[in-house]
Amino acid sequence: MIRFVVILPMFLLTMCADAPVTPPAGAFELEVEETHWDKVYHAIEYLKHNQYKKKRTSPEDVINNAIGDFYWEFENGSNGST
């Protein structure tokens, strides 16, 4: 019991201590001179745009789904009130 009384305050004190801060797994650090900021900005925007293009739904799929939903609702009716 005495061990518990001694260990508990030590445990609680360590819980209040600052945790080491680590960057997220996908993060990276980049040191750039001020003269190259515009190039780095354009490179980052280019990468973001490419990620957006990979993740987005193609317009054909969106149109086909909308047409399919319209015909399904037209043939089967909807559950909503009018």
C-alpha cells in the first residue's frame, strides 16, 4: 500500500509533463531562401492540384449517377412528402 501511495503522485506528475512534439508522418521540413519562395509556392500548388485531380470523381460518373437516380425516382417514386 505504501508503494502505491509513493508511486501514484509520481505517475500523476509525469502525466502533466510536456510530451515530446513530433511532426506528422507525412510532413517534411523545407528551408528556402526568400528569393525562391515563389517557385516553392508554385511547386506546392502543383502538387496539391495533382492530388485533387487524383481524388476527384470524374464528371461522367457524376452525370451517370444523377441520371440513374432521376430515372429510379421517376419509376419507383420517392419516399419524401410533396
